Amino acid sequence: MRDLSHLDPFRIPLMGDMGDSTNGAFRLKIKGETYTVIASDGGGWEHVSIAHKHKIPSWKTMCELKDLFFGEEEVVMQLHPKKSEYVNNHENCLHLWKPTREVIPIPPRDMVGI
């Protein structure tokens, strides 16, 4: 995850804490819409969640979020867990994940597209 100091003007308190260089809550405007974003690291994961009051974030919004919080050459993922482990605390919230102790495998480019 990138150093989040570039987002300091958009920080909001989360449980009384303003966060640090890799953790925090933010109110961000992306594609003209306002989102609440939470970034965290720990337990072997870097994590960013994004939520909107009225709609699920689009693919383009998720791409912009990725660019704000991760480097251009970092691979991050959205996960679809087993139904028995599904958690949904906010109907319009999506997440980006990156393990810190392993490399995310990706398929060969020609399997994705030309």
C-alpha cells in the first residue's frame, strides 16, 4: 500500500483516531460521488473498503480507488468468500485486499484478453 499522507486533507476520525501512513478513514470524492473509505493493514493483509450511501461503487471507481491507495504495479484483489464466511456490514461496500506475505497469482495475459 502507498504511504497515505497524500490523502491527509481528506482524513476523518474513526473511533477517535486519525490513523497513520497506512491506516485511516477518508471522505473522498471519486467520479463526482462522495465515498467513505477505510484503509488498514495488519494480520498479513493490506485492506481498503469503500462505501456509498445509495449505490455500489462501479468498476471505474474501484480502479481509481486502487490507484489512490496502491502503486501502479501492485496487484490487489476483490474476494468472493465461501457463503458460510460471508460478512456484509454495509450493503453498498466493496473491498480491495492484498496479502503482505505472499504474491497474488494472476492468470496469463492471453487467458484474460488480447
